[in-house]
Amino acid sequence: MIESHYNNADGSPKADAAELRALRIQHSASKRGVSEQDLYSLMDQINHSGYVLIPELVSASDMTAIKSDVGPLLTHDGRTEFEGYKTRRIYSVFEKTLSLNPLIEHPLILALLDQVLQDNYLLSQVQAINVLPGEIAQPLHHDDGFYPLQRPRAPISAATIWAIDDFTRDNGATRVIPASHRWDGQHPGDGSEHELLPAVMPAGSVIFFLGTLWHGAGPNNSDSARMAATAQYCEPWARQQENYSLAISRERAKLCSESIQEMLGYSMLFPFIGFVNGRDPKRLLQD
């Protein structure tokens, strides 16, 4: 929320918000156990370009373990051009595996989310995705485009895409249009008239971007599949894309950390949003 609502049009902080920004970064850095200097640097890039690429945030061996766990679950090709007819996805991820949890609640990612969304933000959706050889480019889109609010505006969501395999120019690396998070209602079409930058990065890296940034998976012209994990987060007052109250059983939610439980919806935006029977929904997870 701080970075979205207290910045000038060029992404720089307003003078009367500089102190508030500093306090919020200090608080997040302390709470999440990350570097204040890193947060300032990463947020400057996000405000300017709408995204930031963080190389090798987790080890390649961790991604190999995730791939071993998630790979067998990716069995069905997509049903639409947007999903990709040669792309395989799994939804309701928590019901099938908990191996993505460390990525979803990585301390640095949560610290960045603390800056761009209101407190008590939610998970909007989580997917594992495998782009197979021969897949064409995904239509360009911005992730919070389904909310019927006119642009330009502050983002209602933010997202991560983690490289389980290396992302290359040839195997379908996500392509972004820098600074398009500040656009009005214009559509980039196929992107041919704009700068499309592929998020080339080794396994274990992540791209973090705002829900207003135009992007899309590139074509996979290689001989190998390209696997990724993605998590989208949204404001606590916005409806989530995945209906987690129906998609994820309480038994599985109990196996997650308190942080993820809260982001699934076992939390409230006080005083009134999200209650169950007039009380905090986290009580539903208590024996």
C-alpha cells in the first residue's frame, strides 16, 4: 500500500510520505528478518519498472526437490489459449502438495508484499506450471485486469513467478513490458510495438511484479519443458481468484504455517471483513 498510494507518477516517493515509507520498510525488515537496504533497492526498481528480478533466491537443489515432487502432478494439457494447449498446470496446490509453501512465504517476498499491499493481504491463486516444447506465446495480460476498476490506478495484486527450471529466451521465459504498470487503459496487443523483456534467470530465481504490469509467457522454441511456480497475492478486501474455502480442506490448511493460513482466508480485515459466525475464522482451525 505504501509504495502504491504514496508515490509520484514516476514512482518516486512523495516528500510527505518519505518518513512513512521508511517506517514501513524498517518494520517489515525487522519482522521478516531481511535487509532494509535490500528492501529499499528492490522497491525502487519495482516502483520504476513494475517488477524486479531476484536471482538465485533459493538453491537450485531446493528447486530440484520441488520439481521431483510437483512434476508427477502435471499431467493435463491446458484447455484454452490463455492456459496454453501445450502447457500443464495444477490448481488447488495446497490440497496436492505443500512443497511450494517455502516459496509462497519466503521472507523477502512477504517483505515486498508488505510495501505494496495493505496489511492482512491474501493469496489470490497458486499454480505450478510446465510449458512444453512447441508452446506458443501466451496472450499479454495484467494479473488484476479482471477487477473492473479503471486504469491508471494502484495495483490490487502482486505476483511471483519462480524458476524451477532455468528460464531462457528459447524455452518460454516470462516476458514483461517495463513501466507498463503505469499505463492507462491501453492494450499492448501482441507486444510487437513495445519493449518485451524476457525474464532470463537460473533455477531458484524469482520475478516479482505488480498486478498492473503487462506480461505473458514466451513461446517455448526449445527441446525441453520449462517448469515454474507462481503465487498471486491480493488486497484483503478483494475477492481471491481461487475459492480457497472450497478448494482447500481444513485438514490441509492445518498443515500450513499460520502465515499461509491467514493468506488463505483464515484471517480478518477488521472490523467486519471475513468473519465466520461473527468471529475470527482462524478459530475454525483450532481443535
